[in-house]
Amino acid sequence: MGGSVLTLSIETSDYVGGVALIRDGRPVAEVGLAGKETHSRRLMVIIKWLMQRLGSDWSDLGLLAVSLGPGSFTGLRIGLSTAKGLAFALGLPLIGVPTLDALASHVIACKGDLVCPVLDARKSQVYTAIYQIKSSGELEKISPYHAIFPEELAALVPDGQRVLLLGGGLLLYQDIFVRGLGDRAIIVPGHMAYVRAASVGILAELRWQKDRRPDDFKTLKPIYVRPSEAEAKKPVLRLQPLNPEF
């Protein structure tokens, strides 16, 4: 990407979200969002403010990035709808980045290690996946995305291997994780607990530079991992075979 081209990145999967502007793999501006209503009421205001502070306008953007989840169902819908609207209005490519991928990338320098990001999924569960940091510095996801109970996490980690644990789920369940993994658990410092919009944007840029294939903003969907409460409460229609009497 040229030096004058910016990537606008949006992260609204968690209580703490953010907006960032990335150029050539480096964040040039970033602001955090916090609060239950902040994402919906202030997202576009913050985007415009951040660009004005940088002295940029819409024509300086070359790519849009958005966090896909898993995470807050409402937050994900707000972030994705905003990103889709901008992609349509500005005619820009859009790339969605899984939230757990972005969080795992915080420790990309630890080559050869396993990484396990954990996010609070509510209902006494966490969202997680297992990654291998390759010698090239790339992340390789070696498990599906999961919504599991904390006690189940140790079973996901290959026997005998150490794993880096990071994310907001540690604030709630660190003792359970350590109990299950023992000295194989390496706790990453708390300042890396939250997904950054900058991390989302950097991963999107890397993918764009690799294949120049944007996501289809018309069909791009959040990664929920498990159904929302509204979907879970939908009545199930069960059809019974007819046994007519003649």
C-alpha cells in the first residue's frame, strides 16, 4: 500500500472497543471506546474526529477493516453495519478479521509458541481458539473457534505443550485455567487483555497485501460461535407425519 493510503479499522466486539488508522502496518492514530452505549451513539462521531485530528479525509482511505467476533452480539452488528455502510458509500474494499485472531496477534513475536486468547462469553463461558506462531511470524489457527466452560480449556491444548494465555477471560477464570494446565500455562500481562482496533487493521492490511481479495460486504457476517439469546429462544417447529384415517 502506498505511503498516503490509510486503513480505517473498527473494533466493537467487546465492552472496550476502538477505532484506528493504520499506514503500512503501523498505527498512526487510535482511540478507545468504552461503555454499553458508546459504540452505537459515538462510533461515526469518533471516526470523523480521529480523521480530522490526523488532518485526513475520506479520500485518504484505501481499505476498511472490522472485527468479526466472537464477542458482543450487539457490538458486532453495530461495527459491521458501520463498516459496510462506509464500504458502500466510499467504494472501498472491506476485510473482516476474527476477534480472536486479532487478540492472538498481540504476542506474534513469541515464535514457536502456542497461543490461547480467551474472551468472556458470558453465561460462565469463554470464547477461545488455539494458535501456533510459526517461525515466519504468521499465526496458524490449529483449532476451531469455541465457546466453552473454563474447565474445558485444558483439553484443547496438546499434551506436553506450553501455551500463552491472554485476554479478558483471564480476569474471571485465570485460577481455573492454571489449575487445569499447571506449569504449562504462561500468563500474558493484563495490558494485552483487550482487542485493539490497531491489531484488527494490521491483520487486514497483511491479508490485503497478500491476495488483494476483499470480503463481499453484502454477505459478510459476524462470527457468533453460538446463537444469540433471541435465536436460542425461537420456538422449534416439529413436523409430525400425518396418519389420515379413510
